[in-house]
Amino acid sequence: MFGLNLHIKSVTKITFVLFLAIILLPFNSLSQSKEVVALKGDGIYRLLTRHGLSSAEYMDDFITLNKSNLGRNNTLLAGVKYKLPDTAKLPATPASSSTPSKGTGKMVHYDIFGSEYADIEILSNNLKGAVYYLVGGHGGPDPGAVGKYNGYYVYEDEYAYDVTLRLARNLIAEGATVYLITRDKNDGIRDEYSLKADKDEVCYPNLQIPLNQTRRLRQRTDAVNQLYKKHKGAFQRMIAVHVDSRSKGENIDIFFYHDKRSETGEKACKILRDTIEKKYHEVQPNRGYTGTVSTRPLYVVKNTWPTAIFIELGNMNHERDVKRLVIPDNRQAVANWLALGLITDYKTNK
């Protein structure tokens, strides 16, 4: 009798272990990260987008997950397998809250972002009610600062515009109303290192950009102010994106200008600066960050009616700063981090 009971207990134990194995194995296999192969020309932004993941939400997690298989400056290597972040485990967002967002289920389409990125899923209502006027620096007959990298020219207006487009797309995905004040119907978001220069940019809604600097600045300022009146009473921001030009030896981080009369503008700039510093500490812990916030009597900062934020992405004449521009995923990372900071600004600086 005793031997029989022992056998029954052993069978029960084995059955229980098998039951646990059957239950847990599928769960473990489902929780493992999916692996995908990078194609020629892929960057992290393009790879994530192709597999239905928002780069704003998952780029940093992708880099952390695949750090050992990434090339220099977090580039992808064609033919190499990379793990996609587990969307079931990661919070969706660029919100500061840890509550995952399931998205609104709404899609919008804007040709201005180019064929690959024209369709945008509205991920949340984090910025519902906010209105942004995004001004890519220079444009039309004025290319702005010109640098060089690996034998090709780097034009300020083209790279500033690409970052501006990426930022606009992120803000729209978070529920914001966005106006591109400088715009190019042909370019869209471009995932190349070398961005071809042209002179067909226009000022909103479709005005030819003048060569004279004063007229050019007045034109885009007037465009912003006319739209500001249309949205009177709403939360509004004017954001100008530029690339500075200094001596070759001067390495600078992303920095911000605001109008000296605007406490709200100063706070917004500090929020953006602090957000980027935090992200650099997460992604490149030993890098450091020296971005600054200060005042400067710039025409668009002084004369646009919404709170103004003027961003310099780096020094066009410094090699490390230019890398921030030429690598597509770097441009996307900057846009993601700026979007994160603007969400904080919207929630805390009204």
C-alpha cells in the first residue's frame, strides 16, 4: 500500500511538472524579443517603422537591447539580426507617465512627410489642444551654414528641415496641431546621410522665400502671427531649428535661445535642455552634455507672438557635431527627445 501511494505521488509530481512546462513554455517563447534582419540602407528609424514600432517610443530601448551588434554611432549592419523591443513590456509613449498607451486607433495622412512616412498613427492625446509652428532655418535661396563630411557638403537648411519634419511627425502622433512654416513638398523625411540641396522651399502657406534676410524673417514671422490669431487662447509655441557655424575647434551641444522678456520661454528651453541631458546620460553615460539656455535678440524670437524657442543643433564646422546631423537615426533621436521635452513643457508650463 505504501509503495503504491509513493508511486501515485511520483506520478502526480511528474504530471504537475509537465503541466507547468506546457503552460510556461509558450509564455516564455512569447516574451522573447523578435529578431529581424537589417537590410542594406536601414537605420534604426526605418527598421522600427517597417515593423510597426514607433521610433519615438522604442529607439532607446532598441539601442540598449542591441548595443553589442551596432556599428559606430549606433548604425545598423546589413544582414545582421537585431532584436525588436518587446512591446508588451515597454511603456508606450513619449509621455512622462509610465502608463502604457494603447493608441487612439486614428490614422492621418500628410504628403509633406514623404511616401514612406505620410501615414501617421495618433498614439495619444498627450498634446491635444497644443499648437506648434515649426520653422526650419533658412531655405529657398539661402542654404544657411555649409559644412563638409566625408567629401560631401552639408547644408544647414536641408538637415534642419529634416529634423523639423521628424519633430512635426512626433508631435502630430501625440495629438498636437502642427504648422510647418518653412516647407518643401518634394523632400519629405529622408533617411540618407547626404541630403541633396535645392531651393524650392516655401513659406506657409505657399509663399516664395525672398533672398533678403530681413524680408525673409519678416515673412515667416508674419505667417506665425496670423496663425496665432486664429488659435488665440490655445497653448502655442514657435520653434525655430538651426545649425550654428563657429570655429572648427569648437564642439558644442544642442543649445537654446529665448526672448529675454519671456519667463515661459526660458522655462520651456530649460525643460528641453534638461530632457536632452537626461537622454544622453541614459544612452551614452560617459558622454556628458554641455547644452546651454540663454537669451538673444533674434528677429523671430523677439517678434513672433507665441512663446518662442530657438534651437541650435550644433556647430556645422565641427566633425562630431556634424555627425549629429548626417546620421539619420541621430536626427530622429534628437526629434524624439525634443518631443519628450515639449510634452513636459505642455503639461507643466502653461
